[in-house]
Amino acid sequence: MSPFLTLIQLISEQTMQNVLPILALQPARVISVQSTQKFTQAVTNIQSAVGLAHRDGIVKAVPNFEQIVVNSDSPRIEETRQVVAAIYQKHPEAILNYTGGTKNMSIGAWLAAQAAGARAIYCDTPREFLTEPTGEGTREMTFPITLPELAQKLTVEIVLAAQGLHEKCKWKEGGQSPENEAFGEIAMELAHQDHTTMQRLRNIIRMHGLNGKSGTPTKEDLDRVDQNPIPLGDLESKVRPFLEAAKQCDWLIEVEGSGWFFNVRNEGGGKKRRQILKSIIMHLEGDAFEIYVQICLKKSRRFTHYFHSVQPKSASETPDFGETDFLAFDPKELSLTLITCKSSPPSLEHLESVLARKEKFGGRFTKGLLCVMGADQPQKDKLKMQTRLLGLELAVGKEEIISVLQCPSDADIPPEKVASSH
């Protein structure tokens, strides 16, 4: 941080253009010029983002923030010029960031900087910081870090805070055990090699554990899985690697001469055992794909940071949402992407919900990506059309997911490039 540097910024709803110059220049003082009091929340969001950046070591200290309100819904050029000129009388060495505000505010602030012979910058997200001389004799402006370099240091949490959403979301730890990761890899490889077999296996698991229903298992379901093995038939030899991996995760047990059983332990009452059975079915039927997508996110060259199972605290969502969502940061685009995972092609209603959900998580500039474990060609063609019309990205199957998330092979990826999770 420069002990003498003052940064003047113009406030609008797009806050990242104000956050980034603060993180790059690390001023001691930030003076925010806003049209009315309604933009005070935007200033608070900027302060929250900078505070998190300080916590993460991106800036050495949090600057002092001052606010000046023009008190006009649409300030004229001259009004803004006078306000900013008064700031330069107190802080003649201040730097102007004229990215925010209305056009009239930007012009008025620029004229004040020109009259003061001060330096001015523009945050051209996501490409670069731009500087231009405001007049003859203006000193050349240099940044200690480029915008792309700075973007690599940001996290999902910082971007959420800049958009005022940090305290309105919740998430859980994103790590998986080595056994779970191995299970996810094997399940995805099976789906990639033989999608029909994987679909048959998922249907058998659901029918055996829940009698084809959804929701919490009944006493009859518990009795059935206790007394009978999973009816795999001729499928057993094809899916044995999947079963063995699930056994390592403690979800299945193999009884010699009798077959494969859900590992529903006997300790505890019926309620606890029903919860265990429900959890095992969820792992076997759908979580395998989510685990695989998370493995890809850890290797991703596109995303540098992600949260797992992000949920708006006040949102009322349908039951198929909530546990299959990732919120990832793309530094090249300087934006968040909501990634939702489905083992089979979802309905149009689900896709429409993704649009609303991504805005709740990360604001209107957040992108949406749908990852689907597998689909036949007619289903895939239909999904492509629907996602294109809704402005969503789509990745179906192993190869497309690897491509969209930009995942190199394990041998090609340096440790410092692995995306971090929270």
C-alpha cells in the first residue's frame, strides 16, 4: 500500500470495476463519488470484497473509505466536475478511476482530472487496465500488476462479496476422499464406455432400494434390502469395477455366494437405518457423477477456484437442486459460472430454474453450465437446442466435460494450477 495514494472512483451497480483498481494499486484512501444514497450498498459491497482480499493476502491493508454524494439522480457534467475538482484541491496527487457512474459523471470527473493534471485510469474488464494522459505534462501511469494477473488471485467469495451476495449464500467443504474420487472416476468411465449399462444399473439400484419411488425408504424397503441382494443378473460382470469401488467407500458389501447388498448397518433404530439407505442410494445413483465433475474442476485450467453445494439461504428450491451445484470462478472472463450436474437429461423446467438460480448465486453476469453424465443422440440434440436458446453452456459425457472445463491429463498439470475449493 502506498501511504500517500488516494483513489477517486465513481459508483454504479457494476462494482468489480471499482474493486480491481483498489486491489492493483492498494491506495491508502478511496473516495467514492455517488449520485445518490441508493448506491451506498454498492460501496459497502466494494469494501467487503476488499476486506476479503486483505484476509487472503492480496492487499496488505484495507484503505480508508470516504463517500461523497452528489444528491442528484442524474448528475450533470458540471456538477460532477465541481465535486471531483474539490477533491483534487485536498488531494492533488489523487488518481481517478472513471469506469463507473453515468457517462456525464465520467466526463465531468475526467475534466476535473485534466484541470488538475492528474492521472486517470479505466478498468476494461476482463482485459486490462487502461491509462491515458489527461493533458500535457500528465505523468505516465504504470500498474504493479496486470488485470489478468490479478484475476488469477481472486476467489468465488471475493466476487460474491463485490456483488453483495457473500452473506446471502451458504456452502460446504468441497473435498472428497481418495476412495470417493476413485469411485467417481470408475463410474464416469463406465458411463462413457457403455451408457446403456450405466442407466440399467441406476434403475436397478433405485428399484431395489426404493421400489422405484423417491423420498425416504420405508420399513418394507429396509426388509427387502436386508434379505435380498441387488438383482444384477448378467450385469454383475460388466459393472464389477463400479461395485468394488463402492465397496471401498463402504456403501456396498459382497457376501460370498449370495451377491451384493447395500451396507445398511444394524446399529441404531429404523429411522437411522432408513437415512443410511437413502444416503447410499443417492451416492450410487447420482453422486458418482458429481464427484467426477469435482475431480475435473480440481484439474481445470479454466476455473481457478470453486465452491461446492452453494445454496441461497432464503431460496425455496425443488428437491433435485442444492446438492449438485458448483459455483466456479473463471479468471479469463472475470466471471462466475454456476455448474449444475445431472446424471440424465433434465426437463426444460429444470433448465429454466438454472437461469433463475445462477442469478441468485452470482448476479446477472454469472454464467450457467449444465453437465450431463450421458444421453443418446436425440436427447443430446434436444438439450443443445434448449440450452442454446436459454444462453446456457452444455457438456454431455466425459469428453465434452473434459473439454469444457479444460482439464489436461494428470501428467501435464503442475500442482500450482489445480483449482482450489471451499
